[in-house]
Amino acid sequence: MIRAPLAVATLFALTVTAALAYEPIIAKPGEYVTVKPAQQSIHVLASAGQTDGELGIIIIEGKTGEGPGPAITHAKEAESWYVLEGTFDFHIGDETFEAGPGTFVSVDAGQAHGFNNKTDGKLLVIFNPGGYEQFFADWAEQGLERGPALGALENTYGVTRPPRP
């Protein structure tokens, strides 16, 4: 089931009561870490280390045809996306829909999800709790291509994929 956003009054009440868990983060272009696994550029705006484990925030720049595909599941992280540029096909459970700039999508841990770039594009991605952003750095450092070796790395981060038919 896809839910509508909270009312503004409810959202405001939630944000003003939150306690500070980490120091402010300012991520200016050119000052954050960028890693390049496969054909993508991943810009790490905030890491679990910076947010006391609460969040990981990245921007994914991908080419047409890129993306994790229709179904992966994170064991512990909720994941949220905001489309900055381009067009994507999102897969949430059994639903597939097209999303362009300004679209927001969010899933909880354990929910099957994925996306594919229909065009070159950019996504703002938030992981809660943080930590999964390190996956992209490990992927780039190890120079892995998509396939069994990347699947083994995904497994170390608690990501599973359904068996292929």
C-alpha cells in the first residue's frame, strides 16, 4: 500500500520535537566524497559516521539502463528517493510506476523494491539507519561488475534478491 504524505502541521510537530543526535553537516559541491562503481557516480552527502548511525545520504548519477533492477530487499535499512533529474521506473512490491523530477518514494526495511534509469538521471537517496552508503564505496574499491561477486557484496550488507526464474 502506498501512503500519502503527512499533513504539514503533523510534519512540523514531528520535526520541532526531535533532539540533536549529531553535529550539523554542510556538504558543498566538490567537498564531499564521490565514488564511481560501474557506470555510476555516487556522491556521499552524509554518512553513518557523521550522523551517529542515523542516516546515510547520497546522490546517485546513473546512465540509461542502470539501477538495481526490480527487486532487492534491505534487511535493516529503510530507503527513500527523490528524483532530481531524469526518468526512472520504480518497482515497489508488485507495483511498477514511472517517476520524474520532483517524485518522492520511500520503503521500509524488508520491502522489495528497485528502480531502473529510463534516462540518464540523478536521485537523492536516504538510508535510515545509515551505513549502506558504504556499500557503494566498497563496490567501487573492489572494482566489481554486476553479477555473482557483486551479489556476494550485497549479501554482506543484508541485501537479498529473489531467485531469477
